[in-house]
Amino acid sequence: MKEIKEYKAIKKFSVLEGYLHHFSQTSMMNEIPGLLSFFFIQGQLLLPYVRIPTGDNHLDPRVHVFWIQPSRTGKSIAWNFISDIMDEIGVEYESFASGTDAGLIGSNKPVLDPESLKPTGDTEIVPGLLAGQKAINFDEGSILLTPNKHSQETVLYLQTACNAVGSNSNILVKHLKGDKVECESKVSLWITTYPPSGVKEYVLTKGIFQRVLLYWKQWDMDMRQEVSNTRLGTFFQRPNDNEVSKDDICDYFKTTEKRVRDRLLNLAEIDFTQWSEMVKNNEEEEIVQKHMWDMFTPSANYQTSLYQASDEIYEMLSDKMSVSMREVVSSFTPGIENYLGIISLHMAVLDESWEINDSHVDMAFDILRDLFENLIEWLEGSVEVDSSKKKENNILEGLSTAYNSSPNFELDNQGDGWSRVIHIKNNYMEKTGVSKATADRHMKDYAMKIFIKQKKSQRIYYRLKRVQA
């Protein structure tokens, strides 16, 4: 993935750069999750006022995140920063560790007479964790992936909670003896876990993966040591200043919510008191959907830029991929396309524009392209039925074949049989069908087992160790 500072959105929006600066003071070397957390928060702020029309259906602006990374690498502490910001701007949030169906969806309890304290015969609903509008942190997402009946039901509830607000498909239902409990979920999910085993089964059977922005990263000892040294250097040291303070970030979120809310109320020709009454009586969704076509409008080249991004997505699904792998990866494309529309809208909000244009799509796809490539690399490396040794042998054989198919050069004082790394990598990608990210990783992890390396005129060359000068 590219350096965080290279993203177009980071270069354009100072508040986004400032947010990441402060996030990284808390959770080090986790800039991509930090970037996603900004949209996670903003999605909750926009939710009461914005729907994204898609024909006869619609999406909502929420961003759900599933972050997979080894233990003790900053996942949990990241929530400290996120929740601090939400505290300041008034976004409700809760954390989840485990719970019953009643705890997630809600339950009915008898209404007691205030004087006699005897049941009146009526019941009232006790809301569950997934009811209403809030951000939810699942700090140990691995519990969602354990193969038992309760975890499977929990995952189904979360999948339903991710469905578009106002579509009626986000209504959670639990049937009880002689009764049932229903609740509408407007939650945003922030799920973190260490890398689970048996990931192939999860990807193939757990639909929650296709509804979230999934990010994984492996940490080596060098990364851990770098973070340790950085942390030790912060003891009794004041944090580095940034032009954008945390107060500025909170002011941005508060101002943004008011600006978007005021636009909806102006379009609906109602005042804040009327809106509050509608919210109280659960009547606001009709207003939001009625004006969803007018809140934001697309520019003339908006749709063309969406098509171009879609073309790039499908170009990543190499014909050389195995049919089964391509099938797994392709199941994620509808979610990526949905998030292309959602994050593009977030970019327009950052830009304080009521028109969504091609630059907003480009900034969104700049991020989503990397996430999709990262996802493909993770799946290609993790959805694996072969043993580790067999996998290594296959990679080494593939690299050797790619070398043999590459042009050879003679280097001064080094003999012949040298091939440029770029040629070997391109041949490896063509012959194996893996993505560029996976090819880069395989070259990094395995190439020195069979090649020797030489650099000349800023170009890198490899030669098989068995080849003599």
C-alpha cells in the first residue's frame, strides 16, 4: 500500500491530515485504520440526514471497519482516540465483548403498576446493544468467528445491522415464546481481531466480510521494535504540534453535522423544532428519503469516473487466478462499489460541496483500490489449502520459471545471466495470476533463497544462485 501522505485526500484536506497526525500519536504505524476511522465517525454524524439513492434503493453513509492485525500492535488503544473524539462531538458509542440475543436485540419486560408493583399485563421493550444509532466497538472480533450457534446468530445480526437504514432490511427480529422483539439498527461497526486461523471458511461463509471495509496487516519484529523505540522516545516529551488541533477536528465534525442538517431542513422547509419532533416520533426517515435526490447532486462526469473505477476493480481479478480464488475475491466487488459511492460522498462533505464530482470519486478510489489490493493479497496468502512447505516450493518454482522467461544481461565484472527484477516480477504475475501486491511480498520473502542480487544504474538485477559468472 502507498504511503499515507501520498493519498490525494490527505494532500487536499488539512483536517484529514491533522486527524491522522493525532491518531498516530495514540496508535503508531496504523495510519490506514486511522484514515478509515475518520469516515467511521463522519458516517455516524451524517446518518440522520443523508441517503445515497441507487435506483429504487438507497445506501446510507455509514462506514463499517474490520481490522485484522496481530496482538499488541495498537488496535485496542486506537479506540481510545476514536472514542475521545466521539465524546467531544456527542456521538453515542458502546463496546461489546459478549452477550445474549436479548442483550444484542432487546427483550420484553412486564410493566409494573407503580403502586402495587404487580404486572399490569402490558410489556415494554428493553433496547439491546444493536438498537438505535451509535458506534460499536468489537475489540475481540475473533469471538464472532468461532464456530458455535451463538456466534453464528451474532454474525447474522451484525450483517442485518449493516443493511441500509430506512430499507426495512435493517430491522432485527427475535422470536420469543408467544411474542417477538423488533429493533431498527443504525449502528456503525468497528471490529478488530488478531489474524484468525481457518480464514478460508470465514471468508466463504460469513457475509459480514462483504459488508465492511476489511484491512489486514502483518507485523514483523522490525516494526514492533520501531514502535517500541518511538514510544520510549515519548516519555516526558510533549507531543509534536500540528497546525490542526484536536479542538479543530472536533469543531470540523460539529460544523459539518450542522451544515448537512441545515441543508436537509431547508429543503424540507421545516425548522429544528419540527425536525426534533419527527425524530422523537420516528417520522424523520420519510423526510430524509424524500430529499435524498437533492441533498447532493452528481456532476456531468461523476458516472464516467465510477465506471472507470469499476473497470480497474475487475482488472485486478486476473484471468490467471484460479477459478475458486477469483470467485472468492469477486464476492467483495459489490461492497467495494458501494463504498465507492459512500466514500465519494464523504469526500464531497470534506470539500464542502453539494455536488459530487470525478475528483471526489478519484480520492475515494485512491483509498479503496489499495484496500482491495490488500484484501486480494491477504486472501491469496491466507486462503491456502497447501502445507507451508509445499506453498514455499511452489513460490520458488514460480520465481525460477519467471526468471528463465526473462531477458538476460551481462553486467560489468559480474558475468552474464542477470535479469531485471521488474521483468521477473511481471513474468511471475503473468504465469501465476497473483496480484502485484502478492508478487511483491513473494519476492521480498522468498527471492533471496534462490537469487543473488546486484544493483547497477539504479536498476536491480537477480541471478539464480546456481548460475555461475
